[in-house]
Amino acid sequence: MASKRIIFFDFDAYPQKVVSYRARGGDYEAETPSHQHHKCQLVLALSGFVKCKIEDAIWMVPPHCAVWIPSQVAHSNHISSNAKVCMLFIDPDVDGMPEKSCTLSVSPLLRELIIHLSEQEQDYLSHTPTAKLVEVLIDQLQIMPTECFNFPTPTEPRLNTIATQLMDTPADRRCIREWATQYAMSERTFTRLVKQETGLTFGRWRGQLHIVLALQKLATGEAVQSIADELGYESVSAFITFFKKTLGKPPKQYMRLRD
């Protein structure tokens, strides 16, 4: 599918500690090249999906979740054609914000506060209603729970290649022994490297990719049966069982709760 680049205003030039920007995919998918900035960034998907590449991981932003990107961390954002997105840019001196990249679950109240801020003039003065709203927004942001919607991409060359292969062919079901043999490693060495590079077992690492891809496909309205086939599950029930075990609810119910 064709894509276009997203054009941003110069949010680092604003002295306000929080400014907001609205973006949408339009008729094409939209993307930014890798970049970094002084202000921290919060990427909130109102509809569709956003996929962020942040340093050594790919992060998924399903509807009503947000990805937190700290100050000066290199990243790129890919917005689906059906997406509506709000982005906050927050001064790194604001206390209580996450120190590392993470996915946040966004409450209905926080979502509405972010949307409302995006509709205001961004050069607001202190002691104005908008400035007071920002203080409430920050208080709410500080208490949001985190979720795990990222796929770590290792720096170790062999594992980095495997990560690329898994992303290109997510239905690949080769086991640890087969991957280790292909790259002339013992199973023990392979297992140790995956844990060392990603903090996960191989099964959980591959499962994280499937969650990222499944959320992306569900957000665009793709059928559960089709997703199960594309990810290499023997049956749709096997995929639903995996999804429910990981996120607590079956796919359709999970997405309905986020509409």
C-alpha cells in the first residue's frame, strides 16, 4: 500500500510543558522516518492502529492504548490508513512519567482530556482553563497501568536476522532445535541468547510478535479466522485460546471493550 510522511509542527519550540497534535491516516498509510526530540511523546490511537519502532523493539498501539516514548529516544511511527491519532509532547522535567518506553492503558477520562487538549490553541498561557486541564491530564497519566504490546528486536546479528524472518513470515513454526541448528548453535546457547537479548523465552518472544500483529490486524477489521491462518495456528480455536491466555479475553470481546 502507498504511504506518505506525516508532517509535524515544531512542538519542541513550545514552552508549554504539554502540547498536543492530531493526525490521521487518510487515504494512505502514513509514516515518519526515525527521529528524536527533546519532549517526551505519548502516541494514542483513537481508531485504527499505530506501530512504533522504538530503539530495539516494535511497539503496537491498539485503540485506546498509548505508547510512551521518553526524551531523546529514537523512534518512527507508522499510522494505518483508517487511524485517528492524538500525540502528546511532554516536557521531560514533568515528574512521575515513565523512564522507559512502555504501553499505557488509557482510561476514558484520560482519552477525553487528550482529545480536548488537541482541540485547543497550543500556545496557552499559565493559569488559563487549558493550563488547568493539563495539570489534571498529567495527574491521570501518572496513574495509568502499563501493558505489554512490544516485540523486542535483538542486536545480536543472528537473533536480529531471526526476528526479521519471523516478522516477514509469522506463520513460521520452527522450534528451538531447528532455529539453533540453522545458525550453528546448541539449543542451550540459542535459549540463553534469546533470554539475554529479549528478557523472554523463545516461545514468549514469538508470542509477543503474534500479539503485536494480531492487534494490528484486528484494528483494521480483519477476520479472526484469517488472522489465525496468517499466524500459522492449526485452528482458529487454538489462536483464540492463545490470545485469551495472553490478554485475558478472546479477540472480538477484547476489541469490543476498546471501541
